[in-house]
Amino acid sequence: MCGIVGYCGYRDCSDVLVDTLSKLEYRGYDSAGIAVFENGEIKVKKSKGKLKDLKAKMEQCGKPVGKAGIGHTRWATHGKPSDINSHPHSGEKVAIVHNGIIENYKQLKEFLISHGETFVSDTDTEVVAKLLGYFYKKNPENPLATIQSTVNELEGSFALGIVFEDFPDVVYATRRQSPLIVGVGKDEYFIASDVTAIISYTKNYYLIDHDEIVEMKQDGVVIYDEYGEEKTKELMTADWDAESAKKGGFPHFMIKEIHEQPNAINMTIKPRIFDGMPNLEECGITRENIKDFKNIYIVACGTAMHAGMVGKYVIEKLARVPVVVDIASEYRYRNPIVGEGDLVIIISQSGETADSLEALKLSKKMGAKTLAIVNVKGSSIAREADMLIYTHAGPEIAVASTKAYIVQLAVMYLFAFQLALAKETINENQCRFLTQELESTPKVIEKILAEKLDMTQFIATKLISADSLLYIGRGLDYALSMEGSLKLKEISYIHSESYAAGELKHGTISLITENTPVIAVATQKNLLEKTVSNIKEVKARGAKVILVTREDFSVDKEAYDYLITLPKMHDILMPIPTAVPLQLIAYYTSVERGNDVDQPRNLAKSVTVE
Ligand code: F6R
């Protein structure tokens, strides 16, 4: 998704803008640009491609020199990636950068054309720039009123960085739906789409609410509410530092983040376990206030939805409450049967995913209680939900989610244990045992990381020329296979599908030909025999089987070609260790194929548009 930044301070603004934009590269982008006040004039530089292309352009034609300005990385929505479509866009005496989508841009464009405006780009953003110019002409003394009049006309989502030619060295910003923060340093201020951009300059920031307007100068920042009244905001402090957002000696963020999983689990579960028992009171969850829920919906997108799939199996098994898992973009448009007495759990790493946020709002409107499981502090989903459990994965930079997924699983377990206690479907001793097993997962992952890197790398070399592969499993292994399959396809670009092993015979087995790779996951004792029968069926049809199972299970050698064994844990906890080799296989396959592991093509880290 697009990233926006802005700066007012004592440093070279162009350098700061490019540097802060480089921290947002992980969001995905295809062009970049900046606008800087140089001797009172707005100088714009922009380019299709990566930041290095913008830098090369500035080396050739000179970079703007000044102390205040705005910058942008663009992930194309309206109009292809090109120099012209790149931001900043300009109107009468104004330049802007924008993250989001203006839904009524066509009507606004027609209106502006009828008033003599002309357009050079295909973007919705240029319409906002021209509309700002239109209102500014009517009231050139008052940028605040200009911004208010403009946003009043906009439908959709936006975070905007704005500079007016007549107000040199002042940066304005506002937002609706799309995220925006203001970084507060010493004699310098920043705007950014997220904290990652500014963390190497300051850890202090304000969260900007819908329709608030920021007025930022080198000597201070003022935030106005939608009525133009000055607001006092709480200054937040990030609980991680610039080092967390660096590769720290690893070749890619993804592999670094895979290695951070043991610590991420500890950080997430330790503060929620007292005396060997789960305790989610600080998140507003007590046995008393969850015991009466009759139905649970888990709504999310992508990897977060897959964490929900594991959650479904675990909650249903332990707490005996029916759980429906839904894709947020489907849920919100299908008039879901949800209401009072139901709990809707929204899972999201970023806390900004547009469909998940809307699903949350809809659920609240329909009378359900909502619980958000979110990684990014102060994000929109975190702020909207009735109950909130933060995961503590730290910043996740690689587009492919790994450590955020693992901690989503960890939270699913804590919640399921707590619910099962509340429902009295497990007793305290059983809960203590399961909690202990959960607490041991970081050590188990460390062991896997110490022992399985070579094997997963070797397996990757067997997958690189495959056209397509299958992941199969039953029960929790099936839920986990979905995530293994998504991870592989998003970064290796090899098609793959996950399938419930028992369902293969009903159609999909016809895809198996000589040497089709099949990754079979078999970690559940009660399902082992059945899964092995399914594995033998694909093996008999020529599949190359990679079996992921437990070291205490013995499986006929004829059933597989390559074997990955995992330490023994209670069946229900097995998804946590099992996720790791599946992540590694995807990672190494992408590396072997020479792909951009951390920024796979066409993908964005935070999907703030529908
Ligand atoms: C895949 C991946 C995505 C996200 C999805 C939801 O590796 O990361 O599928 O899980 O876009 O994002 P969040 O969790 O931010 O709501």
C-alpha cells in the first residue's frame, strides 16, 4: 500500500524524506516522489520504480534543498505505475501525497472539469489536489478551512500530506480510514503512515484520528479536530527501537522474523500467564464476561484468517463453542447472522486491513461483542473493538507474515484455554498442563531452527521447478496446511493448494501426476492412520511426498520421499512448531528461485483498501 511521510525540522528534508520512505518500502510500492520547500517554492521530484530510481533522478537533475516537505511511495490503484501518476500531485498553489482510495473521484473530476480544471494523471489523488486548489482560490488566507471544505467532499479512505506554496515550511496532514501518525522529535516533527518510518529519529508520536487536521512547523505541531478546535493528544511511545526494524545480519527480514518467533511468543504469552494459568484480565477478558457466548465468529484476511482456522479447531475442541471462520471481504457483504450473545473475533497484524475493520464495525452495529487480536498498537481495529489482545511480535517488515501468525496462534490458545475454563469443559489441572505446553513452544521452535534449516533448504531445491503442489492434512494439520500453502505461493510464485486429505478422492487427486510434490502434514495422533492412507494414495499415483510429522510417530518409509520430524508436544499445540518448517520451505524456495523474498510482486503489507 502507499506510504506517506512529511518532515519539518533542521535536517536536509529531501534526505529525511527518502530515508523515512525507505522504511516504508515493506508496504509495497511501484513509484516514489517528494515535494520540498526550496526558497519558498514547492519543488517536486518523482519517478516510477523504486527509491533508488528517484535518487538517481535527483543525482542527475539536483535534489530540492529545504527543511520541510512531504514524500510518498505509491502502490498503483488508479492508473498504471508511471512518472505522471506518481505522487506528489499538484493543484493551484498546493501539492499533496495520498494513501487510500477516493471513491467519488469521478463525480468530483467532472465537477472540476466543468469549472475549467485540467488533469494530467489517471489518479484519484490528482482530483483531491485540484479540489484543494479550487477551495484555496476562494479562501487563500486559510489553509485549514480549505482542507476542511475539501475533505467534506471526499468519500473513501485517505491520509493526506499537504503543502501550500503561500505557507512555506508548513506541512498539513489529515486522514480518514487510512493510518497517520505524527512523530515528535527535538526541534523536528514528522508525519508518517506508521511508526516504522520515523523510529530512527524518535520513538514519540501522536495517533491521528479521523478528520483531524495536523499543522506542522519546525517549532511545533498543532492538531485540530473536525470543527477546527485545537486538541490535546496523548503522546505515545513505541516500545521497540530502530534495531528491531533492521535485518540484524540476516539476508532477509523474513528469515530474521522466523528466528524471532520464540521471543515473540514469550513476549505475547508471559504477561498473560499467572501462576501457571492464563489470565487475560488486562485485555478486558474474564471468565465471567465470556462464559455466556453461544457462537463465535472469527473474521480476518489471509494469514490472519488462517490463524483463525487453527483457533476454530482449538476452541471447538476445548470449549465446545461453535466457531465460524469467515473471510472479512465475504463476511461484510453477506448479511451475516450475528448479533447479541455472539462474539466476533477480528485478527489482524496491521490493525488497518480495510475489510477486517469494516467487518468489526458491522459486527458491533449488529449487537455482537467484539474482540480484536492485533499487533500494531493504536491501530484502527485496536481502537474500535470492545476487547483487545495485543500480540507482541514487534514490527513485521517482510510482506509474508510469519512471527505475527505464530503469536496470533499463541493468543488463540490462551483465549481458548480461558474460554474452556469459563465453560467448565476443562478443569484447572488440564488447563495448567496445556498452558505449560504453550509455554514450552519457544524452546521447541529454537530446537527446530537449530536442526531443520538444512533439510528445509534441501527440500526447497526439489520444489523450485514444480508448476504446482499440494499441501494435505486433516483437522489441525489441514488448518495449518492452508497457511503453508499461502506462504509458498505468495513468495515463490509457485501455484499450490491446501486440501483436506480425506477430500482428495472427491476430485483433486486427478491433479497428481508423476513427481507432483505433495507436502503432507501428519501431527495428530487420532488422525495419523487416516492421513497416512491418503498419503499412500497420492504416492501410488506418482507424487513426491514430503512428510512433516512427529518424531514419536512411526510411518512406513514407503509412504514418503523426504521426511521432516518435529519434537513431540500435546496434539493440540502441534500447529505452533509445525508452522516453522512450512515457513522455511516457502522461504528457501523463494530464495532458490531468486525472488524478492521480502517484497513479493504485486503484494502490499498493509491492505488499507477493499
Ligand atoms: C500473508 C499476509 C496476508 C495478511 C492479510 C491480513 O503473508 O501477510 O495474507 O495476513 O493481508 O493482514 P492483517 O493481518 O494486517 O490484517
